[in-house]
Amino acid sequence: MGALWIAHVTVTDDDAYSKYAALATEAIAAHGGTFIARGGRFVQLEGRARPRNVVARFPDVETAEKCYRSDVYQEALNHARNASERELMIIETNE
């Protein structure tokens, strides 16, 4: 089964977050992930709105989680931690 990596983000430091984004993109691609939505227009219907929303598709939950725990992604997170407020989840798809 495939998996979606879904992030809802409020960026508080654009310069630091751009370093996160570059490394995160590298980590996601290295694990077979592809972006299907990245910061596009959205309509918030319930819950807390975050101005940046990202969805990446992975082959499966295990690969998406392996990406998150990878050295490159963890290095990316060092830039994001003090540069953003965010939620991140991995959801298995029905496909």
C-alpha cells in the first residue's frame, strides 16, 4: 500500500526554513517520495489553518518513516525546529 506524508506548516524564519526544504527535498527523493502538493492554494474547513501544506507520496508507510528517520532528514529538521511550527503525519493509502 502507498503512503502519504502530510505536513501543515507555519514558517517563522524563511532563511532557516529554506535550508530545511532543500535537505528535506533531497531526503524525500532519495526514498522514492514525490511531491503531489507543495504550498499551493487551500481551503481550511476545520481545525487550525497553517499557511504551508505539503503532501508527498511514498511507496509505503515503512519507506516514508525510514525517510523521516534518515540522517539527511534529521539534519533538515535541525533547520526547521526553530524556524517553524508544524504537524507531520504519514497515512497509508488504499492503493
